[in-house]
Amino acid sequence: MAGEGILSGGEQRKQQVWRRERWLVALGIVLHAVYMLSIFDIYFKTPIVHGMDPVPQRFPAPAKRLVLLVADGLRADKFFEPESDGRFRAPFLRSVILEKGRWGVSHARPPTESRPGHVAIIAGFYEDPSAVTKGWKANPVEFDSVFNRSRHTFAFGSPDIIPIFCSGLPHSTWGSYPHEFEDFATDASFLDQWSFDQFYSLLNRSYDDNKLRELLLQDNVVIFLHLLGCDTNGHAHRPYSSIYLNNVKVVDQIAENVYNIVENYFKDNRTAYIFTADHGMSDKGSHGDGHPTNTDTPLVAWGAGIKGPKRLSNSYQRDNNFRFVDDHKHDMPTPSEWGLTGIERVDVNQADIAPLMATLVGLPCPVNSVGNLPLQYLQLNKGEEVEAALANTKEILNQFLRKSQLKQSSSLRFNPFMPLINYSSVLGQIEDFISAHDYDAAMKSSENLRRLSLTGIHYFQTYDWLMLMSTVTLGYVGWIINLVLHILQSYTFLSRNLSVKKNQTQSRGSMMKKIYLTGSVLMGFISVIFIIEKSPILYHAYVSMTVFLWTRIFSNIQLLKVIWRLLSNRSLKSNLNLLATSALAFFILELLVSSFFERMLYTWCFLFVGVVSAAFMVTFAPQRFLTAAYVLVACWFLSLFTLMPAEIPDNTNLVIASGAFIIIVALSSMWFDATSEGNNFKQLITQSDRNKLKFPVLFYAQVLLVGLSSVMVVLSTTHRAEKRELLVVHQLVNWLIAGLSMILPFFSKPALLTRLTSIFLGFAPPFLLLSIGYEAVFYSALALVLMGWILVECTIMCVTKGKESPFIANLEDKLISRHEESTLNLSHIRVPLAFMVLFNVAFFGTGNFASIASFEISSVYRFITIFSPFLMAALLIFKLFIPFMLVICVFSALTKLLQVPRLGCYFLVILFSDVMTIHFFFLVRNTGSWMEIGNSISHFGIMSAQVVFILLLFALTNIYTKDIEVRSFSSLSRKKM
């Protein structure tokens, strides 16, 4: 009966732990999702406000109509530089620069994607990061644009861009081609020709359509042609390919044709022309981050209202103080090979193009624009220049005043932006300067007022910064403390002692009620203040989460007392050991934080780990010298990959050779298994004599699929190299190989090494088919190190458990097929720490996962070539997750081998991840170069999301690892005796 009571009590405790863990995981997912959004409220609140009146121009419009040509994905250097024979790729636009217009480099701000770039050009503001939740396809907040202000807009181009600006615009005529036209297996320059043909057809139709002709002959008309060819060809063939460079010539020819037909049609010399690009293209055919190849785009302007070229004198001084949004200095030296060093170059921020276009056709600047009007492009007299600059300033000032008004109306205690308290007197002073024809003073005052207005806008965007930072930081600390308490009371020796200490249930229950009541009152009080101030709903979530977490901590006061008592009673040596272990763990986590900025740290890490691991094995298990040598070589081999470039160069031969290497690694594993008989060390992880191979041909079938995938790499790549569409039969075979190979591991025998080898072979074919270069070799290198990790843990097990009592003859020989878990102790911290290192190596071993541009789209071309963003993104993410799957499978197998609770180790992983998350939370930036800003957001997002996708990967890998069987060390020791 007593035994039954103990069992029922143990089962009851397990049920309590299980319920607590489900609740804790759910809380963790919600907490990280909510706190991940906090950076948008803290650093990146939407810049868009409504309720401002447009500011009309007070001088005649220089132009009657505007033609905007945007070459999507055209980077500046490929546009301006000459070809190998000395001729330039864009002869017409180059003649414009030399003879009749102005030119410069337009600096884009990340994310350098098509929608944010077009928003900056047409609306004059930089896309708020919250638009990422809609895939940059739509903005969560409506905004104003040059198209909105125009009398009529004609637009033709991509279905991903044109509808964004024109689908809800009643005074627009537009058209776009089907998505199916965007085929990465063809030369996409025909897309540019399509846009031109549509516009040409429109002009021809107008001769027979009087209503259409009247629309075209109006004032304030905007004509927009979106030319997607360079972007599509850049993705598919790289920006240095002949197809991409030829597309530059196509774009130039279209610009010339547009100019000729427009001038012949209107015959009034009242048309202004703007040619630019939304973003560039990296050497590997991607874009998104802040690299100069992505942010530097060409800008050429000519026609009505545009100044002609200005020759530079020897006394020309460059202004090196001003910096653009991509952190490039003002007026950077023009490369000599461009052949334009004698012509004045006027660089702009991308958002400056919107006020330039609005001023040219006499429109009010879009009310959400933050662009500065580049007067160097405009052919205006002094008075008109000041009027144009003042209108630009007033528009930005109106945004500041609206933000100030909104914040003041909802704040119990309002702190105004002091430098603009007397803005009205400054405006009056500028008007007085204009009346007195003191244009220089008026321009200086207007520019100063505009600069202060932009600073004031930033001030109100970060108004709640201190309160939110403090709340979220306290929330993360509270979550970490809750995790520590859960681990201590569920997975350590405390779990066995606490049940004895829960006698004072009534007093404890009374105290908990008071604590929860106090927390509820505090939460309600703060929520009332937020309601009065009309704060966003997420503010309530941040504070409620933080108060709730700390309320739970104080409700565990009895547990905290027990922990403190135990620490006080421990010896000084034990506490120093705890402190040293914690310091070492913190050092490793900080090293991992630094590795996000410097991948080479992993090289030094694995060089050091290889030496230390080998030395440990040689010292404590000298008979395993070859095993120690293997661990050393595996670690050093993996260390090479973080020395390689983050941008993976194409190397099909290396991918094919990787297939052979994968087969060799698998054969070596089988040899290790076959030679384990009579070797207790090997038998810890190899097959059991009571488990026979279910399907003798399974291993050979998996090897065959790896070989077949290598053959399909050759066939698929060859067809694409010949510019032929990927054959349907190739696609079907590739999908079949990838799907079938991932199913076969389920039928492998459950011995640890055999199952892991089968998993390694199972994910190899899809990874090979998604690889383009050295990352295919990384897959095998990572697997070798993971095997080394298992061997090191086996050695530690033999060394530590070999010191225990040899009296084990009465223990039965059994297999551990289900959790027979011991409690966690301090030394077990090494397992989640090693997992963290290897998991992050899977992130950064073959590139910079934190950069958007690291997603190599050509990786998916063996499965699909027709543009399908969701399917392509899913394939890219799947490729990135395959190394993670290997790491987690090995981690799960090790928890069984070491007989430690897997969920306990999972919570330790989350705890360590959140220590890094707090660090990255403080490293998020909204100043400096946008490459740094974008990466800081990515780093914080990656670490915040780990609680979710590590859990998902644990669930997925559990399908493969749940029935793994390992021998107990005691049973092997008994046999040896």
C-alpha cells in the first residue's frame, strides 16, 4: 500500500509538472511574440500620421507632366561603368547627363525591397518596419503619394508594384502583366518591353479616343513605367551576367524611345523626366540589406524645369560632413572609370525624389514625405527656390505639429519638444526675409526649421522609449527567473525535497492571494492610466506581462527561501564552483552574441574545442587515441567554413562531390556499427543484439537516393545554363526524391547511431538539391562534429560513471527505450551550451542568416522557376532548417543516452537564448547605417523566435527520435564484469 501511495504521489507530481510545462511553454510563446513587437513601438513607430493639410506651391509649375521610369533592381555601378570594349551600356542616358540634364546616385534605405523603394520614391517616406507583417506588399497604414496628388496617373508594369499605388486610385489608368510572366528561367527583358508597348499603345489609342486625349493633355499628369527586367534577370543570372548587362541596354533604349514618342506627341517641351531604380542587386543576385550594391541606384533627370549639366572647376570643394540614409558620405568621389568626374554629381536620399517630382509638376508634396527637396536639380530663380524650399519645410513641420498635437491630447503629463516651441515666429521671420528679398537668410532659416522638424518628428516617435525599455527589460528578467525556478523545482534534487516542505499550505495560500491581489491592482492601475492616455493596446500587453511574471516570482517566496537556505548551507567550494560555471556559461553566451557580428569567432572556437576535447579524451581515456584524433580533425574541418565568404559562389562540381562525401560518411558510420561487437564504448550508441534490421536494403536505398540527387543536380543545372526552362520531369523527379528520402528514416532500426545515420542520409537529397556551392560540404562537416559530440559525451559518461560502485550484478540488462531520467545537475549545463553553439553554427556556418540578402533564391531553381514568393520562401527556410534538424536529433538522442530530462534541457536552452535576447534587445539601433539597423532587428528577432521554432523543431524531430533505444551504462558494465 505504501508503494502504491508513493507511485500515485509520483504520478501526481509528474502530472503537475506536465501541466505547469504546457502552461509555461504557452506563456513563453505569447511573451516572446509580444516582446518581439516592442521594438517597433520603441524604435520604429510608424512615421505615418493623418490630418495634415497639403501645402500648395506659390509659383508656376516648371513642367506640365512628369515621366517616371524605375528600373527595378538596377545598381548604380552596372549602369554607369563601361563595358570591356570601352563603350557604355546606356548611351542615351549618358548623353542626357553630358548634354541636357542632371545626375547622381540615389541612396536607398533597407529593407532594399521593391515595395519600400517605390514607397520612398513616390511617397517620400521610408517604409515603417511593421509593413514586414504583410510581406512589404501592403502598408498597415494608408499614406499619401505623388500619384494621389496628380490630376491623372498612367502606370504600367509589374503586378507586385502597380496595384499598390493605383488599384484604389480613381484618377488613374494602369495595367500589369500576369504573375506567370516572371519566369526566372528566361530572359526577363521582355517585361520591360511589355510596359513600353502598353504606353505606346495608349498614346496611339488616344488619337481615336477624345476622352483619353483630354486626360493626357491635362496639367499635373504623371506617367509611370515600372521596368522589372533587371530585377528578375539579376536574381536568376546575377548582375554581372551578360543577360543582366544586356538588360541595362534594353532599359536605356526604352528610355530613349519614351523620350522620343512623348516629345513627338505633346510637342510643347513641358515634360520632365526622372530615371532611377528602387534598389540595386548584390553580386549573388539578391537584395534586401544595406550593402552599397543594394543601396546605390542611378538617378538621371532632364526636361522641363531641370538644370543642365554643370562642369566642375578645380576649386570645387566636396562637402564631407553630410551623410545619407545608408551612411554614405555626401558627394563621394566618382569612380574614374565612369568617365563623369568632370560633371557635377548630385546625390540624394531616395525619399528626396518625391518632393522633386511634386515640385516639377506643381503639386503639393505628399503629406507624409520626409524628403528634402534637392534644389540642385531644379531650374528656378532665387525667389522660386526659396518658395519651393519653404513649401517642403512647411509640409514636414505640419507632420511634427500633428504628432505633437496627438501626443499632447492623450498625455497626462506632456513634455513638448522645446526647440520648436516658437515655430510660428520662425515662420513669420522667413516670410519677412522673403518680402525683403533676403533669399539667402530665408533659405538658411527654412533649412534649419526643416532640420529641427525632422528631429522633432523623431522625438515624438520615441517619446515612450524609456518607459517601454524598462518594462520589457523587467519582463525578460522576470521570465528568466521563472524559468530558473521551474527547472529547479521540476528537474533537480529540489523536486524530491519540496514535497516535504509543503505542509504550511493554508498560510502559503493566504500569502499567494495577497500577492496576486496586489499584482492585479497594480496591473489595473497602470491600465487605467494607459486608457486615459489612449495608449496602444500593446502597451497594456507589455506591462501586464511584466507585472504577471513578477507576481508569480513573489508568489514562490517559499521556494526562494528554500533555495537561499540551501545556498547558505553549501560549502564555499561548492558555491565557487556554481559561480565559476555560471560565469563560463555567460562568457560562452556573450561569445555567441559576438559571433553574430564576426563569424570568424566560430573558427577559433572550434579550433580550441577540438584541442580541448582531444586532450580530455587522451588524458582520461588513452586507449581511445584514434577517437580523440577524429574529434580534433572534425572540429578543425568545421572551423574552415566560417572563414569562407557569406555570399556562396556557384560551384555545381562541389555539390556533386558533396554527394559522394555524404555516402562515404554514411559508410564509415556503418563500419563503426559493424565493429562494435565486444566494445562496450561503441555499444553505447550502436545496435542491440536483440534488434534485427527491419529492412536490409534500406541503407542502400538511401545511398541510391543521395547518388540520384547528385545526378539531378547535374541535369537541372545544365538545362538552366542553356537558358531552357526546367523540364517538368526534372521537377517531378526532384520533388519525389526529396519527399521519399525524408520518409525512409522512419523504417530504420532504433539503435542510436543507425537511426541518426538514417536521418543524416534522409535529409541529404533535399539539401543537395537546394545547394549551389560549399554549403553542401558543410552538411557533412556538421554531421562529423555532431558525431564527435556524441563520442565526447560517451567518454565523459565512462569516466564519471566508471568511478561509481561496481556492485551492479543485480541490475538487469535492459534497453532505455523510454525516459528513465535522472535529475539535472550542474555538469549537465554543458549539454544545452554545446547545443547552443552548434545550433548557431548551423545559422552562420554558410552565411549571414541575419541578413535578408543571405537568402539565395537560385537555391530553389531545381524545384521551381516560375516566380512564387511563398513557395520559394518555404523552400529556402526548409533548406536553412535542415542543419538544425540534425543538431536537434543528436541533442534528443544524447538526452536519452545521458538519461537526463529532455524538456529540462529544452528550458535551459530557452533560458540561455533569452540571456542573449536581452543583450540583442539593447543592441537594436535606429541610427547609423541601415545595414547595422537591419542586422540589429534581425538578430533580436532570431533570438526571440528561438523559443518557438526550437519547440517546433523539437516536435518534428521527436517523430524521428522518440523510439531511439540506447544501452544503459550499467548493463554494459555488468557484462564486462
